[in-house]
Amino acid sequence: MTPPRLALVPGEPAGVGPELCVRLLQRPRDYDLVGFADPRSLRAAADALGLPLTLLPPDRPSRAPGELALVEIPNPVHPAFGTPEPGNAAAVIQALLDSAQGCLDGRFDGVVTGPVHKAVINAGGIAYTGTTELLANQAGREVVMMLANDIVRVALATTHLPLRAVADAIEAGALSRTLRTVDAALRHDFGIARPRIAVLGLNPHAGEAGHLGMEEIDVIEPVMAALRAEGLDLIGPLPADTAFLPAKLQGFDAVLAMYHDQGLPVLKYSGFERAVNLTLGLPYPRVAVDHGTALDLAGRGLADPSSLIAAADTCARIARTRRNLPGGTP
């Protein structure tokens, strides 16, 4: 079986993404990488780290240390470390879309993405809420964001919403689609034959039988009952303050949180360095780092590559799992 062929996108060129990619390239791997970036950013990062880097044509992927096949996406402005340029926003977005299109066309088995800077992209005149939403729109798919490490997998019913808007976004149709997507991804991407998913309540104490909110009774519990009848193994709704106890986590394959900061602080506390961000529901695996651009660290050789390494390894593992599915990609 040929090794997975993954697209690699460093993200914001003034941040730590390029140097994390250079560090990733120094280690042994059993998958191929093709970068989508400005070669100047990668070379500047390699020079700052004092590490070898050889850039090859995009049709010559290599697993030799320090070598990377590259699709050149030039930045109009060559940025200084730590100083992002809004004029490069279009190039950052092009790298993401071109690499993902390569997956849609079958040229790549998955895409690994470094951190991007949302404010700088918007300052460059591009309306951008996140790469999850960008790739979902390109593929025409409804997707779910999941972050995962060696301790826990946390999927999100809502993502980048103001807290005031979260309750209105917890509605039956969206919650059903989310849970089906998480269940399918655990089966197809992680090879879990019968996933057990813990579902958190929206309110404190999961609503306390309606005394602290009715969303659990009116929306979450009926959705879970209907999906259980379809064969999904769902536990809850559970109070968020006790669902992450280690003894309980041992009985779950994933946790569905109702909003961003309900579940992700626990995950990042439990193992930030090795955590990754997955976009579930795409026709290809997309795995990203779980951290930002760290502009204050850029070019100083201090950035930890663990999350990017975990993202690439996870993407390759999912690509292999999908290849073994009856009928191919879900």
C-alpha cells in the first residue's frame, strides 16, 4: 500500500507555523508531505533555527530529513517574524483552499494545517471566521469541530459563537446532525466499532430537572432518545462539571460539549502540547494544531512542534483507516 500523501499548510507566515513545519520535516515519517507556502518563509524559518531545508518540486515528495516538496504560494509581502501583514491574507487563504481542493480532487489523502491569524485575514479584506468553516463551505458539507489528545476527544455542538447566542443555536436538527457526524467519524476515522458518546447539558447541573433551564428537557433529551433508537450509544445529558472526571472518561470515546469554552479548557489543560483540531464530516481528513500563531515566539526557536507533529501523524493514521473502509471514503 502506498503511503498517505498529505498536504501541509504552515498558516500565518509571520507566526510560528513555518518553523514548526521545518521541525516536523527533521523527524522520520511513514507518509509523504507536500507543502503549500511561500518558499521564502520556510527558508527564513530554517535559517533562524539553523536546520536543513531542501525544497523540491511538488511532484517529488520525499521523506528524507529536511526535504519538502512544495507548491509555491507567494506572499505579496515578505513579513518579519512576529509582524503579520494583512496584504498576505489572500495568499494564506489560497494555500488552504488549494491544498483542500487537492484532497477533493484525489491528489492528496488529507491536509494538515498550521495556525492562522483571523484578525489579520479580516484586516486584509477577507471575511473569515475560521478554517473549519472555510473548508466546510468549499466542500459543501456540514462539519463538526473536534479537539483531541491522548486523554479525551471533545466535539462541539457550536463553535465560534458569542455566549449569548449559544442557547438559541442548540436546536434539534443541528444537534442530531452533529451527533450523527461525530458517531460516523469515530467509526470511520478512528476505527471504533460502537462509539460511546457523552453528551453534556447546556446548563449548570444539566438543567437540574428544569430548574436551571429547559434546553435539556425540550431539546437535548428528545434528540438523544431518537438517536438511541437508531442505534447510537449516547450517555447523558451530563453535568459538565463532573463529566470530565478521569473515572468517567474511561467509559467514553468522545464528549460532545454544547459550546466552545465548555469543553476545550478541560482538553487543553489535560494535554495541550499533543492536542489536535479535527474537522469531522469532510470527505478527507483535515487535522490542525490546537494553538495560535504565537507571534511573540516566532523566529526565536522556542515554539513547541508537538501539536503539529501529532496533527500530521493523526492525519496519516486517519487516511489509512479510511482506505480500509468498505467502499472507500465516507
